[in-house]
Amino acid sequence: MNEQHFANIYDELMQDVPYEKWVSYTKKYIQTGSKVLDVACGTGTFAMALQRNGYNVQGTDISQDMLTIAENKMRKENITFPLFKQDMRQLSGFSSLDGVTLFCDGLNYLLQEGDVQETFQRIGRILRPGGVFLFDVHSIYKIKTIFNDHLFGENNEDISYLWFCTPGEYSNSVEHCLTFFVKTEDQTYERMDEEHEQRTFSPHQYCSWLKEAGFSDIEVTSDFGRTSISETDERIFLKAIKK
């Protein structure tokens, strides 16, 4: 995967993503003014929204290209908060946080059970007692029924793409094969090819790992915390409190 290419077009592809709903979900559980770390913050859109809503924000992402774009966006909007290049499995240097967020299926990029467990352990260590961990994941239904063996596409003037999903190497995983055609300054189109792999686990398994990492008061919902989960939900939301 060419991280730089993907970072450059990420915001174009995410224009219709309802970031305001993630903000509302966060407000439901984490008080305004709290110290919050946004893990896998990408180009910073959600973290900036938290900052505008009165949170004391920091962000981390594994991609330096994503963070560079986030810094440029923050500069243009006169928003300032720290950004760090870190792997979520190796989070360090933070302590006594009021909240940690990990949204937009960022956790699904961890393919090994042990990596998810280690991430939960790391997040537990940097939260204060009573601190809140909020995240979402693709459902198993979405991986198996919506994604796998399906072709998606969109044809726009500036960016067009074909997106084919095939079953991944692991159970409940998917390989995303994407081809983008991006309009250049000389009015021609540049082709970019990307491959991503994601995996999910059952809500029961996530809850078990959260308990092992020292979390309690775990809540599993759908529709940004508005409803109980059902067999056909595509995105699952989890809230957990550090003991």
C-alpha cells in the first residue's frame, strides 16, 4: 500500500462520513474539557472536531503522511494540539487520560488476536481509573455479507474508483483491493492501486479482552450508541470504563 497516495485522497473519499455522530457519541460518555487521545486519528478530522467541541485533544496514527496532512489542516484552521506517530499496539508516553477514542473501524486493521489484546492493555494503562474507552468495529455480518465477494465503485470527475472485496486469510477478515483514477493538474488521470486487510471479532470476544485488560461497565450498541445490536448491524460500538 502506498500510504502517501492514500493519505492524499483520504479526505476526498471520506466527505460523507458522519463525524458529527461520533462527536455526539463521545459527548454521551466523556465530559467536555476532558483529556482525550484519539488513536488512529488519520488526517485529524475527528480530533479537530473534538477540539472545537471543547476537549483537550491529542492524536496518534501509524502513518506519518496522514499526520502531515492533519498538521496542515490544523494550521489552516488555526487549531493546535499534539500529534504523535505511534502504533496503537505500542502506545506509550501518555498517562491519566480521561478518555481514548478509536473510531471509523481503525481497530479492524489489527489481524491478530494478540494485537487487539495488546492494544486494549496499552489503552488501559494510559487511562485514569474511571477513564472511558470508546471504539467501533465492523460487524461479522458486514465482513461476510456486505463486503466479501462484492464489487463497489464510484465515478466522479476528480476521483473514480473500483473496490473489490474478497475473503481474507483469517476468519472474519476481508481483503480490500482498490483502484483509483485521480485527476491531475494536466487534466489526465493517474492510476493508484491499494490493498488493505481488515478483520473483526464477535462482540463477546471484544468484551472478554476488555475485561482482561482491566475494563468494566462495558456497553455494546449500534447506530452510534442509540440502539441495541442486532444480527444485521454493520457497525458495532463499544464503551468501557477503566477500573
